[in-house]
Amino acid sequence: MQTLPDENQTFNFEVTEKMTEAHWQRDKNLRDVLIHLYEWHQLLLKWVTANQNGKAEPFLPAPYTWKSYGQMNQEFWEKHQSTPLDEAKQLFEASHQDVMTLADTFSNEELFTKKMFDWTGTTSLGAYFISAAPSHYDWAMKKLRKQIKANQ
């Protein structure tokens, strides 16, 4: 039977030289993973809302770019080191619902037509939703499965 890591447990799986992504070293427990998901939800929610309201904003806040967003992720981690796990769960659950509710306000055409909105650049709005939610959920599940396996 597979179960999530103990809520206060530090991940104890082996990080190998093949695990080069920063998150393998950065996110050390369930809270860290949930907070990472929450913060990426916030990026999406703030970006869509600002642009819908006529305020042209990039997806990543200044000074970050797609080449430097690793530092932003590290700052999210640092910001939440005193956030209790229960609060992290609540933040994640609420932000997940907010993302799903916002996605439901768009038609499939609006979500998946490239350049539908000038503020999405050359891609589709849906690609941003996928990046901030399901793709990040896949990342989180991979990390949690690694810990579950280490506990067996």
C-alpha cells in the first residue's frame, strides 16, 4: 500500500548525480512541494487577472525571466520555511480551486488557440494553465512517488 510521506518527514530518498534539477535539493518535504504548487498557481492567477483588467504584465514577475526563474523558486521556498503544513495544504487547495474556476471562465477556443490574446505571446492561454497546474502536478507526483518508494 502506498501512502504519502509522514506530514513532518524530511524526504529521505537518495539524490543522485542524474537528478540535476534544483528542486531535488530544494524541496525537502510535503510542505515545500505544496507551497511550490501554490506559488505557481498565484503566478498564473495574478497574470491572467492583471491582463484581463488591461494591465499588461508578463507571466514571470520582474526581475525574473525563463532563464532565471530558478532563483524565484528558491525565494518561494525561503519565504515559506515557517509556513505550517496545515496552512500549506489550505493554500494549495484554495489556489487549485481558484485556478480551476478561472479556467472554466474561458472557452476551449480561448484556451487553446495560439495568439488568441496578445498577452500570451505566440502560445495559447491553455499552455500557461497546463504549465502552472497539471505539469506541475506531474512534477509533484514524481517527487512524492520517489519518497513513497524510499519508505517501503
